Amino acid sequence: MINAVQVYCYTDTRIMKSFLALIKVLYNTDCISDQAIIYWHQKGAKPNGKQHFLKATEGLVKVSARGEFPSWADRSSSRSRTRTTRSRRLSLELIFG
């Protein structure tokens, strides 16, 4: 999913600066995990604008790799599956229109 967001942001330069914000939304709505972000950063990034996107997420990856949750991470383990599914659907609609 991160690769899809990366390619989408790369193809529309108007939203390229929003990449980190989109990753935060996906993380906060349980669409992607911190492990997925770290893996993408280390091995999975697409070549399209790779250096730009890696630099944008560098701080986030350093914090996640240490096992600390970023200050914007407001994840609650008591969310219901319905709410999580609705949030994921809403996030995807916001990202992909």
C-alpha cells in the first residue's frame, strides 16, 4: 500500500509534499503497521522519487525502529473492527478519490 501511495504522489507533484501526512493517516487508521513502514524504507521503496520519499520518512523510521511510537500515533486497542474497516475505507477514498 505504501508503494501505491508513493507512486501516486510521484505522478502528481502537487501532492508529493503530502506523502508523510498520508502515511500518518494510514498508520493511525490501522491500514499499515510500523513494521510495514520500516520494511518499505529499508527494502521496498519504488524507484520513482525514492530519495525524496525516503528522506521525508527518515525521522519516522528512526523513531519506529527504536520501538517508540511517534507523538502523532493515537492508536487505541479498543477500536471495534467495524470502525477500523470504516476508517480504512474512508482513508482510501481520501487518497485515491
